[in-house]
Amino acid sequence: MDKSELNNHLLKYGFEPALVQEIYDNGRSKKVVAGEVIVKPGQNNNYVPLVLDGVLKVTRHDDDGSEIFLYYLEGGDTCAMSISCCLDNSKSQISASAEEDSTIWMIPIEYLDSWIAKYQSFRRFIFNSYRERFDEMLLAIDSMAFMKMDERLYKYLLDKKQSSGSFEIKKTHEQIAKELNTSRVVISRLLKQLENEEKIEQSRNKIEIL
Amino acid sequence: MDKSELNNHLLKYGFEPALVQEIYDNGRSKKVVAGEVIVKPGQNNNYVPLVLDGVLKVTRHDDDGSEIFLYYLEGGDTCAMSISCCLDNSKSQISASAEEDSTIWMIPIEYLDSWIAKYQSFRRFIFNSYRERFDEMLLAIDSMAFMKMDERLYKYLLDKKQSSGSFEIKKTHEQIAKELNTSRVVISRLLKQLENEEKIEQSRNKIEIL
DNA sequence: GTTTCAATGTAACAAAAGTTACCTACTAGA
DNA sequence: TCTAGTAGGTAACTTTTGTTACATTGAAAC
């Protein structure tokens, strides 16, 4: 990826040219394919991923292999969790994987602190990411704390539609069940209900939002 | 509060003397009594609270008046949520109230950005707070996503013990039910169970952890 | 002491979610 | 075309959680 292409991705943040140059000189782009795991729990990351294109899925896991979907990272988002982890060298508490084929820009952690000190636009960017991630965690908490499974499922489908930009969701009931930490039978039951309410249409490996 | 007293509270962060001086010159201390609300959802804060003494309780609310406990802020903690909100002037998404009589140091928001740029120790402090708050949100998520109500209740009691430093918890079943977003009857039922398992002892307005 | 009110206990039932078991339908590959 | 394997449908049942209703208890006020 050349500098002008990277610059296009970064335009919206109003980064100083010197900062863009530093980001270009010190980072590198990486392509990941759908399903590829980028951040694993317990892993010590030495770079911060900035999503240029595509969608990453961030999930939380417990010790028994259960998981729960937290939020998506889309173009321009960065993983605040990685940043905190990197800045004090602690372990990642979450896991991130490519939901679609994606392009990320990898920033080695050793530059973060100095960029934060030097560039106001970068401070703004970092704190803004934090706020957005906080907000998304709160939305995840809202779902779990205040909503029944049928509502959570519908919200999940709408989120997925939003992040992918497509009304068609290519997931099995089993996969959805895993992300909502429930069982396949429950999801099938509730999807059938949504189908009866004419909110979705189903076929094998595919759900269409109406 | 004089400067040396403030300095004692800040010692553990290794702040530069010049930073301590700025914190002292530009902030002020505030006493809050148990139950007092410090941050309301939707409120536009113009200061960041740093907890010097006591305990603040941070909760999330939905539109119907339901709430869910997130975490406690103890001596030395600051409210990362306030910081993000302040830095980009967005509204608070959460609510914070004094769980005990507490002393907080109020930092006007206009200084944050420049301190973050100027002082490495402050950057470290701020990012560390973020990380701690993130971790605590994740623990809250773990409870909601992966645990049954009986476990959540017991964890809640242990958390409360931890933050207050006392084996005696002075809350009614009703109050606990509110913080876990369930009903009083459920809490009474499960507390009775914990009592039978000899994990707690109960009397009116009081629960003792064994 | 008596009254009053909040706090807690408990039964009985309802709703939501989880589990087991087995079935059918579709698809890819032999 | 046949077969094996995956995806999805559904019934029956259990467990967990929530709800309603009412009884009991303790503390404070009178």
C-alpha cells in the first residue's frame, strides 16, 4: 500500500502530515481473510491494529470456551483494548477476528506514547476510539442486562446488517448461538418466531432482514 | 485540603512535582455523602472526579428506570468514562454515586489535554485508568453473560466486601435486587440458599460474609 | 406496650431459556 | 445417483428466573 492510499484512509481524522508520514514509515499493512484470528486472549501484542477496510469482530471468552459478542470494528476504527494492553504491556482480555476479508494497518506499540505526546490530532483520535469502544461495551451490557433473548437476537441481526452493509446474513444458527452464548435450539426457535412476525426470511446458511 | 495532603494521595502515581502543583492549583476537593449522585446519565460534566477517599458506585441505566451495577471506584481511581466524555464534550452514559462518604478531587477538564501532552506520568495514569475500567466492564460482562443469578449474587457480595473492606454488608434485599436488575423475591430466595450453604449470615438490613 | 411500616419469608404459579432427542432437508462429493 | 454430513425443525421436558400474593418479623415512633 502506498502513502497516498493510506492517506486516503486517514483523511477523516485530520492528522498532521508529519504524523501521517510517521504512521506510513513505521507501520505496515496486513491483509487478513474472513475468520482469521488477529488478537487472542492472553496474547501479548506488540502492535495496534487500525482497521482500514473490512470488519473485525470482537468477542469475550470465558474459561469453558463460551463466548459473547461485544462489537464490530469497521474501517477507521482501532482496537482501544489493544492500546491499553500495549501501553502497559498487559495481556489482551478479548479476542478479535476478521468477520470479512479485511485490511489492517499495524502500528508498532513503541511509537504510541510519543505520538500521543506530540500530536494533538492523535490524542483526539485515541481518546475518541476509547469513547466509542466504551459506548459499544455499554450497548453490549444493555443487551445482556435489560433485554430478553428474542430482542437480543433481533438487535444482533440488525447490528450485523449495519456493519456488513448487507441485508443478507450468512451465518448458521449454531454460529449465532455461539456469539450470543445460548444454544442452537433456542436460536432456531426465536428465528422461526421472527420469521412468523415477517421480520426476516430464512434459508439454509442465510437470513434475510426484511 | 492542603497540598501535602493531596500529595500523599497522589504519591503512588509518581507524578512530577510540577504536575502535582498544577493539580493542586487548578482543582479542588469536594466531600460527598453516602448516596449522593455525582454523575448523572446525559449530564455534561465540566470536571473529572478523582477519588481520594471512599467509594463511588458506577451503574448503567436503561430508559425504564432499570439499573445494573458496573463497578466501584476506590481511592486513587478516576472515572475513565468522565474523561472520554469530557475530552470530546459528549454526554455521560453512566451514573456514579457515593457508596460511602467520600472525598473527591475535581479537575477542570480544560487542563487534561495539556497535561497529557506535557507529563508522561499523567499519560500513564490516564491510560492505566482506562485499562482498569475496561477490565472491570469486562468482569461485569462476564457476570451477566456467563453466570447464573446465584453466582452473580455471591460475586456481588464479595466485590462489595472487597471495596468496603468490611465483612458486613448493609443493604436490603430490595437494593441488591435493583443493582443486579432482578426482583427482591429472587434475591431473598438466593440469599436464603447462600445462608443454608453457610456462606453468609443474615439479619435485618445486614448480610455477613463468612 | 401498641401501632405502624419496612424488611424479609414463602408458596404457587408463569414465563423464559436451556436440554435432549430425534426428525427432515439440503448439499457436496464419491 | 447415492451417501454422508451439516443445517435446521420440533416436541417434550427441566431448570432458572420472574411474578403475585400474602404472611411474618423487627425496629422505631407513639
